Amino acid sequence: MHDFLLTAEHRAFRVEIRAFLRSQLAPRCEAIERDADWEAVKAVVRALGRAGYLKLMFADLYGGPLTRPGLTPATILSEEAAYLNYAFETTVATALSCAFPLHGFASAAIRGRFLVPLLDGQAVGSICITEPNVGSDSAGMETHIRFDTRSREWVIDGLKRYISNASRADVYVVWGITDPNVSPHKGLTAVAVPAGTSGLSFPRNYDFMGRRGCLVGEVAFDGVRVPEENLLGEVGGGFRIMLGAFNFERVLLGGSGLGVARSAFDIATAHAQHRNVFGQKLGQKQLIWDMIAEMSWRIDAAELLTHRAARMYDEGIEGKSLMREASQAKLVATETAVFCADRVVQILGGDGITRQFGRAEQIYRDARALPIVGGTSEMNKYLIAAREMPSIKLNL
């Protein structure tokens, strides 16, 4: 079933980007995992930018050979990068998720200032939504953004947490409440904040059990001021931007989950065909082939759902019309990654939990973040159910 929904051109692109990442990323994976080497991460980001791969989802900016650029090849990029190192892929996916609202909603001047360096690989971006008291419930956002009519500036106050690329990003897309007297869906606004702005600080970075090399932390805004032109879209239009960004991010996370799952699957099948136990190959044991079979069908299901959502996006389907399919892709692919990561460790036994015998233990640690980041599995199930039962108001 591999690549069933892809065109011949996109299959050829997979071969191309796989070779590129094996050349540029694979030699640096150990430094990223062992030392959280940010310079190694940046080196690959720059290489991707020079090659034009960070422009894949923006047809108006892409100048490469693909006749159908879009989210589909960008998702393939996420999958192939996550196959080698999910921490690195998180950095790139976050930068692309930051590029999405800049491309669609920033003025020409702001796009030139922030978007161009992002897509050229010379800068890294970040998106700031989650807060200490706000996860999936963005309606409870406590960050406030007000407009100073005298200075013609946006003033931001608040604290964001679990922010990828915190302290290392060159630009932050920040959501906050501009009108507390209306529903958050109508009072939410997004602005772009460059690194180095006065009042912008990073209280702490988090130490996760996995995704080593991916910097995640807190971003604080204490009277941060940015020019009027840094507004994205319209005042009060932040929720619409967020909905589109979430769909975009969830499809990319479908690619991430696929990459991690395939990496685990390849290790498991290679071991099952090589390891001898009780006079037979391990894969000849029924309990083992049961695990391999379930990993296989789960990966195929995740692939079909992910590429379906990416194709729908590329055909112009967006917003609430894509919410169900993007959520399904994210839900199934990320849960599949966790399942496959768990099974590969079990199949390898002691080797699966020992760093000296390969990447299984790293994959196990990395995968567990996937059903949480970018919207939890529980939230994605809610979004799916809400679309399937439009006459019922579901109780969160």
C-alpha cells in the first residue's frame, strides 16, 4: 500500500528527499540526540533552505521542478525527516507552521522581513499558543494584546509554554486576546514578534524524556511592543488563522507519525528475520508475526489518511471542511507511532531498551510526544465526533 495515493512525481520526490536527508541529516543525528547540538540542527535547516525544500507548500514561492508543490510533498519531507530523527523534524515542522500564517496573512513588508529568511533556511520560526492554563482550550487564553493608538504599536502581555524553538527562533507568531468583551472566537488576534524585542524573555527550557535536540520552553511577553504592521490578518481574526494553522500542523504531524512508525517497523522486521531463537528465526513465532502484521496494517491506514488530508488541502479544501480529515490523520498516525515504538522494543527484548544496540529506545522515548503535541488524541477525537454529529453540541 506504500504511497498508494501519491502521484509518480511525488514518489520520485520521496526518493530525492530521502537521499538528501541521508546525506545532510543522517551524519548529524547522533550529535543531535547525544548532545542536543543546535548547530547541527541549523546546518541541516540551512541546507534544506538552499535546496528550496522549505518552500514546498507555497506554490507561489516555490521555484523547483515539482509541477504540484503543496502540503503533500511537505508531508513527505516531514515523514522522511522523522524517520531519521523526530527531534530535528519537530524543529522544521514548527518553522513551517510559523511560515503558514506569515504567508497567508502578513503584509508584503512583513513577509519579506520574516517569511523569506524562514523559507531560505536562514531563520527559524515559532508559534506561541499554549499557556500555563490553556492547552487545547484556546478560548481560555490569558495573553492579552492591545493597540496603543499613540505609538501605533501592539502591546503584548502574557506567558506561553511548551513552545518549540523557544529562545532560538528568529520570529514568533503570537496569539492573544484583543477584545475580552466578545467570545474568544471573535476576540483573538495574531501578531509577529521578532527575536530581540524588548520585554521578550525565555524563563526556562524543558527537559523531555525524548526528542533530544528539539528546544522547547517558555516564552514571556512583558509589555512587548511591535509595530502596527506586524498584525497578521485582521483584528479579531486570529481564530480563523489558528484553525488553518492547526489543520496544516496536524497533517504534518501525520507525516511525523508515519516516519517514526516506519522507522520502528523497519528495525522490528529486520530483527525478526535475523534473530535465531529455539532453532528458528524469531519472525517464525506466531506472537511475533502477529505484532508485525498489526504494525503493518496500522501504518498503511495512517498513510492513507495522511495523504488523503494532504491532497484535500492541496485541492483547496481548508478550515472546518478539512478539520475532520486532518484530525483523523493526526490521530491515527501518531497513535500508530506509539504502537510501533512499543512493539519494536518488545520484539528486540533487552536490546530494545539499551542504547548500545540501536535506536529502538530512542524511538520509544520520542514517539510518546506525538499523541500530545499539536492537539491531543482526545481533542482530535472530539473534533472528529463534532463533524460526524453536527446536530449535537458535544460537552467538552
